[in-house]
Amino acid sequence: MHEEYCSHFRPEAASAAWEELEPRALARLLAEELRQEAVEGFVDVGSGLGKLVVLAAAITPATCWGIELSPVRAAEARRAWAQLQSEADAALPWTRRVRLLQGSCLKDLPAEALEASHFLFTMRRVGKLPRGTRQVSERFLDLLQQCAAKERVLLSVGKRLEPRDGLEHVDACFLRAEWSDEEDVLIHRYILSR
Ligand SMILES: C[S@@+](CC[C@H](N)C(=O)[O-])C[C@H]1O[C@@H](n2cnc3c(N)ncnc32)[C@H](O)[C@@H]1O
């Protein structure tokens, strides 16, 4: 894992730390979201083992994407998903809406995914970056603002995004995360427009 971290992440600009939202917490969040907005595409930005992507496909009508930089984690996500499909009824319609990709959120998501209505950020921010280096999540927002006119919902786990034109902080709620020693974590909800 250390070798992969050095080859696929820029150690000076990326945290190796894990930061997962608890699946039941995401289920509650999406259930609330479905009451407020149409969920027309969901992307877990930094999808790790992919469980939140599978969950989102099961409980929303949307195509659900996960993009994961780590080849080891992405391969494990695909293996686990293939196993789940073989054990469950693979003919269930929602299973055809899961897309687990390996690569960088900044260059490997297809246009269809970038048009999604909902984006979940679970990537940990890196505290001190070299001068001129911006957080990946901020560069990803640049990308989203370039490619669609419609408004999207951003759910940021545990941290606030930097203020910018077109970004409105709507509200925040506490939910359970797996990494936080039984403490709930704040989920910030934003609307992003151009
Ligand atoms: C804390 S994990 C979250 C996993 C998953 N979303 C969950 O909550 O279960 C964050 C993931 O973001 C991935 N990541 C970091 N930078 C990335 C990038 N530029 N593109 C895609 N994934 C990235 C990391 O490899 C890590 O697996």
C-alpha cells in the first residue's frame, strides 16, 4: 500500500488517511435528499471499496458512479461487487446502475458522471499544501462548474468547502462515520451552480 501511495498519490498533496461515511448514515441522507430533490445521478468522489455507490444505486433511481484513485482499493471494490452480484439476484434492475471506476476524479470520470445531480465528498483534505497547490476537491468543483449549467447538490463529509461564486452552503447535519471513534460527523450540504 505504501508503494501504491507513493506512485498514485502525490504524498505532498494527498492524505493516505481513510475517512468513511457509515452506510446507514448515507441511506438516511439520501432518503432525506429524495424527499427534497430528484436524484439524477450520484457520484462518490473517492469511492474506496465502493459500498456507498452500491447503496446509493439500491435506494435511488439514479445511475451511481464511484471513482477511486487507488488501484488496490478499486480492484477490491470490483471484486466485492462481483461477489455480491453472484450471491444476490443479479437480474435486479438497480444492479445495472452501478459504475465502479478506477482513476482520478479530475480526469477519469465520463461526461455522463460529471452531469450527475449529487456528489459526495469523503476525501480527506490535506492540511498544509505546498504554495500554489489546491485541494483536489476544489479543483474538482472547478471542473463541475465548467461542464454543466444545472444546479447540483454537494454533500461534503466532515469539512466545509472553500467559499466561491456559485457555491451556496444550505445546511449541515450530524451523521455517523466509521472513522470517527463513535463520534458523529458534520455533513455539509451545498448547492453548486455555475
Ligand atoms: C476516505 S476514502 C472514502 C471511501 C468511500 N467514499 C466511503 O466513504 O466508504 C477516500 C478515498 O478517496 C480516494 N481518492 C483520493 N484522491 C482521489 C482522486 N483524486 N480521485 C479519486 N479518488 C481519490 C482515496 O484513495 C480514498 O480511497
